[in-house]
Amino acid sequence: MKIRVPASSSNLGCGFDSVGFAVNLFLDLEVLEPGDTWDIIHSLGTDIPHDHTNLVISTALKIAPELTPYKIRMTSEIPLERGLGSSSSALVAGIELACAIGGMNLSTQVKLQLACSMEGHPDNVAPAILGGLVVSTYCEGILEYVKIDMSNVGIVAYVPDYKMSTIAMRKVLPQELPFKEAVWASSISNVMVASLIKGDIAKAGRMMEQDKFHERYRARLVPELSQLREIAHRYGAYATYLSGAGSTIISLTPIDRTDKIVEAFKINSKAEVFNLSLETNGSQRY
């Protein structure tokens, strides 16, 4: 049994905690033989547990506490704590693992509800489960979502060599926004989503870069954002934004300009630059 879950980029500027899309970087699990204890074989570093405390396993056990322990091989292309949904992918993999080993035939909606109840918001877990670009809301225990086609858009990811804790990055955000400012921020987000639905990526991109919810508070901690946004504009990108809580910066571009932007983004030898694509498949078992 194998399980595959894609990475995801969330927020897209003004779509804070509610808009995200899956990309073609993957967390893979291979379920091997049963054992006396959980054994997660990986080479992802000493910070990632090899036992039942691993996020994948602890998630599965929350759903099905009596699961038989297994030896599992885990590999991941998703940079850790960089704003590409690594923890959300692990959480979704845990849900799929519980279904696989526990013989649970959960519907997609139930998986989404479980993931949101554990994560607290849907912007990463929804595209990790569904694939594609997803606009969603999770309020008072109810999830609603809409998938939107975002084909023919290039995705360039600049991944710095420093991590960003989501918890720490949320601490820099204000607890309240003045009513007038909140309405302004919401209207920008509304126009972005409407533009995505129409396929007007250029207008959607302009709205992404006018975010009032989070980027202006977090940008000082990711100094490359303004520099890369300026570079991307020179090459005709639609938008450049902070992915999740950072530190990854994403630029959405016309397909024919992606390669040039990849090269232009190589401003730091310690950072990685990925030429990605939208992943239309969500979590899979096979």
C-alpha cells in the first residue's frame, strides 16, 4: 500500500486562511509489514520522529486508536516549515493511513472535516485532499469549498534556507482590524476570487499583491519578498506573494516567462528555486 499527498501553497495574498492550491511536490508513504511498534523509516532529519509521535502516525491514531502498528517508509520532497504545507500534507497522509490500515471507507467530505478540525483552517488541507485550487471556509465546524480551474499558469517558488514557524508568524498579526479596513481587505479578496473564477489571472494577481490581512505584517521577516516582487514584475509575472506563513515566496507567471523568472530568482545561492506546476490530484492510495 502506498499513499501520496501533494504540497500546497496557501493565502495567495488576500485569500488568507481560505485559498490554496496543490503543487507537484509530494509526501509519499509506503506501508510495509506489521510490527510490535510503529517504525517510520525516513531521512528527513533528527527533528522528525521515527515512532508513534510522528505527525502522520499521531494523526492516524486520533482517528483509529486501535490501529495495528506497521513499519512505514516515508519520503518527502516538501521543504519543512517553509510555507508549502508540509505539516498539512503529513496530517492528510495520517488520515489516509488510518483509512488504509483500519479499513475505513471515509468520504472525501468526512476527510476534509477531520483535517479541518485538526488543522483549524482549510487553506492547505483542502487542496492536499482535493488537488487543484480550492477556495474554502471552515466556521463553527462546517466546511464549504469551491474548486476553481487555474490551468496554464506557471508557478515559481523561491525557498529560502531559513524556516518560519506558523505559530511565530501568527503572533506578528494584529488581533483586530478597524471595520473600514476589514471591509477594504475583504473586497480585495472578493475581487481576487471572482477574477480567478473568470480566468482573469492578471486581475487576480493585482488583488493578491494588495493584501491587507497579513503580508504587510510578515514582510519584514522575509526581506526577499519586495525584491523578488520587483524582479517578477520586470519579467511580466501576474503576482508574487508569501506562501502560507513563509518563508517560501511564490510567483504566478505566464507559462512562456517561467524559465526566465526561475533564473532571475537565483539571487541567493543558499535558496532553492523550483519551477512547479498545479497538481490536479489530491491525496491518493494505491
